[in-house]
Amino acid sequence: MPNCPECTAREKKKIQAKYEEDTPEEDRGRDDLFKLFDEIDFPMKMDSATKHFICKRCGLYATREQVSDIRYKLNQRERTREDKQDDYLEWWQKSKKDKELN
């Protein structure tokens, strides 16, 4: 059974905020955070008559494709922020090199 993407995303934000609050920056590790994320489990129940999945926690009612689309959109937002940061960093470093050459 798939996990509810909305409940999972909310829980991930809570866990990440608590992790960043409790753990000093120099001790933080991506693997530690991902281990905490692996413990998240919000299985959806399947309605066999309509072939829809139902989340008992938030009430999400969706087909498998809709669940996949929601998960993709939630993950896309986070990647977009990181991509913008990476693009900005590249731009900043490139402009510094150009300044040094002149």
C-alpha cells in the first residue's frame, strides 16, 4: 500500500525542523536525517470497489496515479528550491572569477 504523500510531507517537515533544532550544524548528516524519514509510515487503505486509496489520517481520496502526481509535485517543489540555490552559487562563483581576471 502506498503512503499518503501529504501526511508524509508534513511529517518530514516536522522531523527536519526538530532535527535542525536539536542537532548542532557541524554534527548534521544527510544519512541520519534520511534514517528518520524511513520511519515515517502512513499507509493508505484501498477501496476495492472504486480502486481509490483513502488516508485515514487526512482523508485524501485518490487513485494510484493521483497519489503519484501529488508525490511528484511535493518533491518537485523541494528540488526547485535547491536548484535555484545551486544556480545562484554557480553564478556567484563565476562572477568572482571574472572579477579576479580583470
